[in-house]
Amino acid sequence: MSFGLIIIGDEILSGKREDKHLAQVIKMLSERGLALSWAHYLGDDFAAIQAFLKRSFNRNDIVFCTGGIGATPDDHTRQAAAAAAEVPLARHAEAARCIELRANEIAIEKGLPSPVDMTTLENQQRLHMADLPQGCELIPNPYNKIPGFSIGQHYFMPGFPVMAWPMVEWVLDTKYTHLFHKNEQRECSVIVFGAFEASLTPLMNDIETRFRDVKVFSLPSVGDATQPAHIELGVKGPIKHVDLAFGVLLDALEQLPKVRLGDKQHR
């Protein structure tokens, strides 16, 4: 199965806030022997979110989606997810109960009377966060109790890292332990000096032809004050094949004239 990540929010696209989800989700997956296959950024646009989710629902991917599940006018993810799944929004009783519990916690923290009156305008607005795609399941939120939700293998959570990251971990550790370390991946690379990408392309093609489940990558650098221009050349894929492919790659590079090899990395 492939893992995907959808990051929603105008504040990310405008640069007002810096995305932190991508690096963290990659890290959490890697710790479990998994890898992220794709990521996509979207603004707070109902039509764009709906259209992308419509396509995504038709894949067999496991997808984490952050942002836009609140109840302010710029939050569209709940509504767009329901439209993409072709189901109505409906008040989720357990989600409403969680929101009421949180409202009472806030009242106690502020020294206000509890239990709170959930018919007030403020609390009615909060309860809109319990209007979720019909038939969805809840994702517990350990930070403030207001849950996320899932539709099939798509998991929707707030944009706040302090909430989203524990929720991603809960999903992985509750639903997908059977995938952990099942197909361990490795990436091995070496710094190559004195070569051009064009001259290395035949070697790269040969490696991919000989090792069908291994990908070869090339990352050129113009260099800096610490080292001259170079290419980071490497392979990635299943451990059992990457080690062998990397050995073949190194042997071939050492035969090339005027080529010097630098540091090697294994990740």
C-alpha cells in the first residue's frame, strides 16, 4: 500500500505559516519501516479539495489529510470530504459529546459554571465541528478531545501539529501494525566529483534494468565554499536489493576516468 499526505491551508501557500507536517510524517513512517509515496498542498478552496479527494478516494492509498476541519468560514475540509464521498454531513453523536466535554473543561479552567449551556451561540458554533460525513469513524484527539474523522483509508485531522501528529501515530499504531517493517527500504548514495549527469545516465539506466525494484537518483550541486560542484548519486528500494545494487554502482564509478568519490551515506 502507498501512503499519501494532503496538507490544506491558505496560510501554508501564502507563506504565513511554514509547513511542518511533511518532514514529521516522513519521520513517523520511516520509524515504522514505511515510506511516504506522495504529498499534495491545497488552499482553503472547497472545489479544489473536493476534486482532489474525489480522485484520491478512488485509489487504494492510505492518506493523511491535515487542516480545514474546524467550524470557521474558511474551513471546508469536512464539507468537501462529504461531497467527494457523496454522503451528507450529519451530526455525529460521539463527536458532539467530545465537544461538550471540552467546553466544560474550558469553563472549569476559566472558573465559570459547569456544566455549560450548549444552546448558547458560542457552543452551537463549536458543535458544527461534529457535523461530519455520514458513516465516518472518529480519530481521537489527545490534545483537546475534539476528534478528527476517517472515510475508508483517508484520515482527516486538524492542521495544528500538536494535535495532528499524535493522531497520525494513533492511526498507524492502531490500524497498520501489520505493515510495519514488512518491506524495509534503504537509500544509499555517494558524492561524485568530476562527472556530468549525462555521462552517468547510461550507468543509471543499467542499474535500473538489472535491479527492477531499485530506483536510481541523481542530485547535482553547484558546490559551495566547502566543496566543489558534485553529484550525489544513489539507489533506493528494498534493503536486500539496494545493498547489492549500490555495490555494483560503486564498482562501476571507480572504473570511470577522472571521477573521484566522496562521502557515502546509508539511510
